[in-house]
Amino acid sequence: MRNLNIRDKAELLRQLAHPIRLQIMEELATGVKCVTDIQDLLEIPQPNVSQHLLVLRRNRVVDFYEDGQLRCYYLLRPTLVEKLLHLLSGEYPIVERSPEDVRHEGRLREQRSNQKTAI
């Protein structure tokens, strides 16, 4: 994958963030699925499934092969999807800190930066 700038990264996240696309990626993370399988699993019309798959294809997240009359989709970037789904499945505790704790942390960071500059 090419090195994306921050706007490209934000756009990719925006494209992947749709609830149906996340569900499709979750399903494809378990293995290859044909459009009809995805349609049945998500209980949405086939044209909607195809539109979401097209967005994922344009972003090179999924691709397909044809098996007779069926289009079967698979993850093109499984590591990206695994990490994204793992990130989204985590529970991240809120760390409460007092303003004084935050200022103290800032002063320590500044001292370390000044020490590195002096060397």
C-alpha cells in the first residue's frame, strides 16, 4: 500500500466507517462469501450490498472471483481489516487526570526534550 497522507487516511476511514461496510468486512474476515450470502446475512437488498461492495473494491479492501453466475468476495487486505476490527472491538478505559497531573507530565516531557537537545 502506498504511503497515504493524512487526508487520504481520513478518507479511507470515512469510506470504511459505514455500518454495513463494517458488517461486510466482519463477514469476509471469516472467509469468502458470495453476494447472495452477504445479502442473506445482512438482510438487505442485493443492490445495496453491491453498492457497498463497490466502495470496498474501489478502496482495494475486497475483490471477487466469479463462480458460474456467482460473484464471491474475499478480503484483499486482511491485515488491515483484522486490525481495524480488533481496534473497534476493544474497550479503552478513560484515564482521569487532574490539571496538575497534566501540567506535571508536560513539564517532564519538556525537561526530557531539553536534555536531548543539550546532548
